[in-house]
Amino acid sequence: MSQNDSTHPYLLGHSAHEMDRLMAQARQIDPITRRFFVAAGITAGMRVLDVGSGAGDTAFLAAELVGRSGEVVGVDRAENAVATATARARSMSLDHVSFRAGDPAQMEFERPFDAVLGRYVLQFQPDPAAMLRRLAAQVRPGGVVVFHELDWGGCSSFPPAPLYDRACAWGMETLRRHGTEHRMGIKLHATFVAAGLPAPQLRLEALLGGGENSAVVLHKITDILTTMLPETERLGVATAAEIGLDTLFERMMAEGVAHRSVFTSHHQVGAWVRVGAPAS
């Protein structure tokens, strides 16, 4: 989903590498997102709006839950992302999934949705509460609003693995200097309330790895730093030479094995409410 900063656009971009990274990320994160969506009440027959659809993975996950009797409309500001998602939907014969280019908070739709959802979207908005308020207005009374966001504050290692901790710090500082929220997950409660919604139900999960079984977590931070590298250098956080992406994964793995460390990746936080439902 595009960042609204007119000087420095959406940090992660929409390059071919980033589209590939998003699809690889989905294979790791989809089971968590699915549990959030199921707990929120996304079910067969629903008409769903997927915000910041990117390469389409969250829309495809929602499509599995709503089935052929339902419908998923994905929206992204980037036309090349919409083209990628549309081509993938066609290749999978998902006739009940469509994608549109534009700002979902400003678009008009032909009828209300049963649910609006998104993954890793609100963190890139200059005013996430305002966006959430506008999106909630697209949902019928009794419908669902559910978002899955990251919290970089969850990244850690124990016993400490200094290189992994440094890699996470480079990522967090790049986001901070760019103006992108790196603690959106833990801020979901306040954001929902500020948007005029009831206090949301919350759930937290995280990917963990230990020693030789840490590849998923370590590839995740390596891949995101690869995407971020131009901004990391431009913002003066670290140089390519300091990071050493070509060997970063191997060095983190060796350090983790030597220290018998457990790596915790970003906290994955889900928040959901029913529109018009009383606060709990």
C-alpha cells in the first residue's frame, strides 16, 4: 500500500523483487492471517474489501474463506501491483476476486461490504485512524473490520545474537526516519478507538526460530533489509558495506548456532470489531 509522503513514497516500492518478496512472505504469514480472519468472523458468502492488496495474497486468502458464493474486491494505489494481482487471479480461475487501482478510503463502491480487511497497510498511512474511519463506513451494520499489522518491537534474540539485533535495529530506524510506523501492531487498539470504532478484539502471534531451525526468521529480516537498502543508505542508517547483505543470513545463522539463540521475528497483531456492535 502506498505511503502518502509526497517527497518519499511508499518505502517498500512495487519492484519485481518486492512482488516476489510479498508472495514468499505470504507463504509464511498466511496461516497467522487466516487465524485472525476466522476469529474475526470472515466466512462463506461474504462480500469483502481487501485494502492495499499488493500482489493479491491477502485477497486470495479471503477468497478461500468466503468461497465461490462470496466476493473479494482488492484495491491498491499501485497499478503494477493491481496488474500482477489480476493476472494471478486469472491464472487461478478466481472469478469471484477482482482488483482495482485507487485509494480505497476515497473510492465509491456500488454497495456496502460485509467486511473490510487488510494486512500491513495501516502502518504506511499518515493518519491510520482517519483511513480506518472512512473504510468502516463502507461496511454494512454488523459487518466486520479486521486488520493484521506488524510490531517491530517484538524482534529480539535470547541469548542475545548481536548481529540479528543490529539487523532489526537497522530496519526499525529506517522506518522511523522515513516516517513509517514500526509499532503499528501494538497501536491497533488506540487506532480503532480513535476511528470511532469499539475497542477491538486483539490477538498476537510471532514466528520463532532456534539455532539451525531459524531460516524462516532470518530470511525474513534479510529480505526486508534488501528491499529497504536504498532508503537505509539514503537516510544514513547504515551502508551496504556495513550490512553485508550477501552474507548477512549466513553470519546471523552462524551466530545463532554458536550462542544457541532463539530468534523472535516481528510481532503479528490482529485486531477486529463488528461495526455497530457494542463495545466489550
